[in-house]
Amino acid sequence: MFNTLVKINCHSRSKFLKQIAGNLLEKFYCCEINCAEMDKSVLFAHHGRGCTIVASKICENVVIFQNVSIGANLKYNKITDEWENVGNPIIARNVIIADGAKILGPIVIGENSVIGAGSIITKNIPANSIAYGVNKFKPKDKNYDFIFNANMIDPQKIIEVNKKLVSEFNARNN
């Protein structure tokens, strides 16, 4: 149901259907998506739970995890009586945005980049980078995919590893 609502909300020509789909996304998934342009290949992990996405453009093959905010970083100049820093982010191709990241302002996230969990990004990020913390980034290691790969790990393997970690922890702490 989530993917159908996103498709209607982001790509329908009917304002009425878009509004209904948007309301249902908020009601059932606590997710708001309002993009000037968003490619149909964009994926939302965990049904976009808790996401607020207001972007100028989101390009092909972007993956967005839960609790991500993409939006404005406006400020009003009382001296000039004008708004500054107007505009929303552009997310280039093949970007992965991890849990809880915040991307704010009229900035560009370069292609093939990863925005780390909990990051706060208000400045442009070059292509092929890993962004982390507050406006920090480093080159991405081309030999690794971080956070997401189409060939995702089997959940059972994660469960087995977690059981082993808990067992080792308990043995050290009992």
C-alpha cells in the first residue's frame, strides 16, 4: 500500500488523488513527501516512517531510510526585509540517506554519496562522498556499498550474529 500511495502522491496528475494519497501517507506512515521532481525509482526503506521530504529534486536510485528530513533552511533578514537561503535540496543519483539524517537548504548532495545516520547537512556534498556529523564528509571507498545494496543480507544471518553477540556479552558480564 505504501508504494502505491507514494506513486499517486508524487506522480499523479490529479491534485485530488495526490491530496488523498498524501493524507493517507501521513495518517498511516507519519510520512510527508512533497517534491518538485522525484524519480519513480526512489526507494523508501521501512515505508518511509517518520520522513518529511520536501525537495527540489530527487534523482534516480536514491534510497531513503526512516525518520529522514529533507527541507528548507530559510532565514528572514530583518534589515533587508527579505528571505534568504531560499530553496530545497537536490539529491543526485544513487544517493543513500541513512536513518534520522537531516538535509536542509538549497544544497546539492552529489551522486553516489551516502548521508550517514543522524547527520545534519546544510552544505553541498561532493559526489562519491560519505557525509557524517554536522557538515562533515570524506571520500567514499569505491570497494564498498554502505547501508544498502540490492543484494541485501539475509535477515536470518543478522539474527544468528545478534544471538552470538548477546551470548558473548552475557558470558563477559555474568
